[in-house]
Amino acid sequence: MMPQHFKLTLPDGTLLRGTRYACPADAKALIVIAHGYKGFKDWGMFPYAAESLSRHFEVIAFNFTHNGIGDDPHEFTELEKFAFNTYSRELCDLSALIGNLREDASFKELPLFLLGHSRGGGVCLVHALDHPGTVAGVVSWNGVTDLDLFTPEQKSEMRSTGRSSVVNGRTGQAMPLDVSILKDMDENRERFDLMNRISAADFPIVLIQGTEDIDRLQKGSAVLVEVNPSIQWLRVQGGNHTFNTVHPFRETTPKLEEALRLSEAFILSVIERKMP
């Protein structure tokens, strides 16, 4: 089936853009895919991954409302929104999307799984911790465990002048970062502290990570599973941060296929365990 694009207007008037990849048969679960920092739902591997997972599941991919992507699905044309893309904003987006999906009869009774890449993995974990009993499981692809992604130089500049920036390696754009991002992190320090909260997780978690992923993220995963030994940490040998795929997407890779296989197996195993 062809992907179905949709737009959801949030209560504050902000527009959330998404894509539904419908399951051709009886879906076993609903998967919501959250992209990462400087990412978007149509980046590289995500459409392919969503379509692959839709063989057994209903899959929804979406753009966070302040990720910098507007009507052009592949270019950052809303950089001023990106400047104010706080974690609280992303969590609000995710909650609003899930609430909307749960009102649809097609999704209402399906177990909900969140699949997040990089920063999206951390956001998915916070959301699930914030909403006990509502998420069947979280799949984190090369996910962050420390939500503070900013350099000391960026934070110093943000606090002293109100703005800093981060360079997009693909486009060369200087993407603005407003000090409101740091204020949000300061005001929600305990909420965003995954290391201290993760032991209370009431949902299954799997970390699927390439052995060539960013060293800082690998160290974070090691600490996370030490804090909560029930978390599965599955390694994709030779896989990098995007499982060896690029944007624009050229073709799948053995590393991406392994990540998809592990994700599907985890979700099916959780569903089987919950069946009466």
C-alpha cells in the first residue's frame, strides 16, 4: 500500500506532519517512529524502514513540529522553529500524536511501540516513563541516554548572547539554538534524567546499536543497562550511527536489515509474552 501523508494541527496551531504506512493484513501492533537531532521522517533510511515494518505492523513516522522541516519534506526551511525545539516541545508533539491516533478505531486497541533513532530514542524513553502503562515497549536505535547534546561552547554562547548554532554537516546550514532550550533542560532536569529514572521503567526496552556508533552513545548504553539489567542491548556488528545508510537513500544495507530484524523480533516477543 502507498504511504499516506497527513497533517495534524495541534491545539496551539502548530502543524505536525506525518506518514502512515498501513499494514496490508491484521496488524499486530502500532509503531510510532521518532527521528533524531537534525533529522526528519523522510531522511534516508526511515521510509524504507517504516515500509519494511509495515508488513506486520501499523507504522506512523512523523516530524517533530520544530525540527526545521516545513512543506519541503527534505530541506530545512523553518530554522527559526528549530531554534526553539526544546525537549518539552518534542514530548508535547509525541503525546499529541499518540492521543490523536488512539482516537482512531484502526489504532485504538493495538499495543503501542515507540521506535526512536538517536535523540528520538531518548525522547521515546522519557515519554514512556511519563505515561506508565500506556507503552508496550521502546526500541532505541543508536539512542541517546544523556539528553544534553550541546557542547560547552554552545551552552556558554547561548547563555551569554541568547543564541548559538550547530552546523548541519549535510547541508552546511548554521542551525540556530535559542537559550530557551537550555532553560527547558534546567527546569526539567529530573524529568529528563534517564539514568535516574530508567530503573522505574514498567515497559520492555531494547537498545539496538551499531558497534561503530558514536563512542559517547555506546558508553551511555552500557551505563543504562547497568542501571536496569532488564534492558536488552543488541549490537549490530560494523553498524554506524545510521546503520551504514546515507541520505538521499540509495539502498538498504546488511546493518539496517539486521536492525530491522532485531526490532521486529523484539516487538513480536513482547506481544507473545502479553498474550493470555
